[in-house]
Amino acid sequence: MIPTIIVGAATDIGRVRSENQDTYGMFPETGETHPRGRLFVVADGMGGHRGGKNASELAVRTIGETYFSMTNGSVGENLVEALETANDAIRHEAIKNPALTGMGTTCVALVMDGPRAHVAHIGDSRVYRISGGEIIQLTQDHTVVAEMVRRGLLSKEDAMQHPERSVLYRALGTGTEPEIDLQPEIAMMADDRFVLGCDGLTNMVDDEEIHELVMTCPPQEACDALVRLANERGGYDNITVVVVHLLAA
Ligand code: CA
């Protein structure tokens, strides 16, 4: 049986930056059911001279095209390959156009394939799963500060205030062999929700607030409310969020 999904998405420049370098994508873009499932991507670009926007747009587009063009291999393998292809695309673009040198992007990708979900990511954009009354962050932030927290060298509270909390040690476009994390396949349950968000959201709104808003509003209203909240608190960065609600498995 085909699962029924409701989705919401929002992206906003925030209140400080002069450009929105985030991009999100939902594939197939028509929203129709595809044998390879549905794919959701959030990318948070970095780099001046429009580099950040180029990198995040190129990543989202390349991942959408690549994933749905593959016919061999598992969903998880294909998803990782799609991110690797995006890495190459960003590097090639930067070589062609030296003004874009040094551009890169974070990337989180979620595939909902029948009753299973697959998550791949690189960087510090996140995927959360809300299930059974709990919110769980599925992805690990690839930041130096988050790594210090994992090693017990810094508290979670101090990390949130750390001036270098956005410094990444992995991203797409910054090296020839991106190290992409693939989560173990998730058996979804009816009423599960997934939240994809960039650091412009997660630095401003904590996990429990995301949980509460996503549980109390339909996906699009939840996305709009999360963007509004991040902006009310300063909107120091671009804000992007995608919410996917699985009604029935
Ligand atoms: Ca950001």
C-alpha cells in the first residue's frame, strides 16, 4: 500500500543576511508517487560571490536528478551516490567559474520509500524524527564544536553559544571524497513526522520547541511558524525547514 504523506516547506532570508543561500527540494516535483519513493533535500550553502547559493541549488538539483535516474543498487547506496555526484558537480562548477572557488554546502536528504525511510547527510543541517511522542535527531552535526560535545569536552549548552559552532569539518564541494553519513534504514510508523532543517533554524529554536510546533500544526503551518519564531529571535541566518508527515504506513 502507498503511504499518504503531507508536506510543508519554507525558506527565508532571515533578518541579517543579504542573500538566502539555502535551497530545499522535493522530488518528484509533481508530488506524484514514484517507484523510487519521494525525496526531500535541504542544503545550506557557503561561499561569497553567489557561491553559497550556487552550491546549494546545484546540490539539490543534482541529487534529485541523480537519485531518480539510478536503477541499480539499494535506496541507501543510491542516495549516497547522489550526494557524491552533487559534490563533483559543485567542484566542476567552481573550476569553470573561479569566482565561485571555495563554495560548498551542507546537505540532508530523506527518501521515503514505501514503509521505509532513508537519511543521508553531510554538514550540520539536520533530520529529526518525531515518533511515539519523542523527537530524535537522526543526524550528527559535522562541526568541530559538536564533535567536542560528543567527546565530552564541551556541554551542549556551551556549544549552542560557541562562536565557532558553525565551523564544519565536512561539506559538499570542499574535497574530492566527501564522507557522507547514511543512517540505518528506518521502519516508519503511521503518524511519524520528519523535520529537515538548517542551522539557521536549529540555532534559534530548540528541539522541544520544534517537536511541539510540528505536533500541533499541519506541516505547512508548522514550517511557517518555525521560520517566524527564528526571525523573532533575531533571524541571524537564513532559515529553511521541511516537514513531512506520514499519515498512514
Ligand atoms: Ca546556515
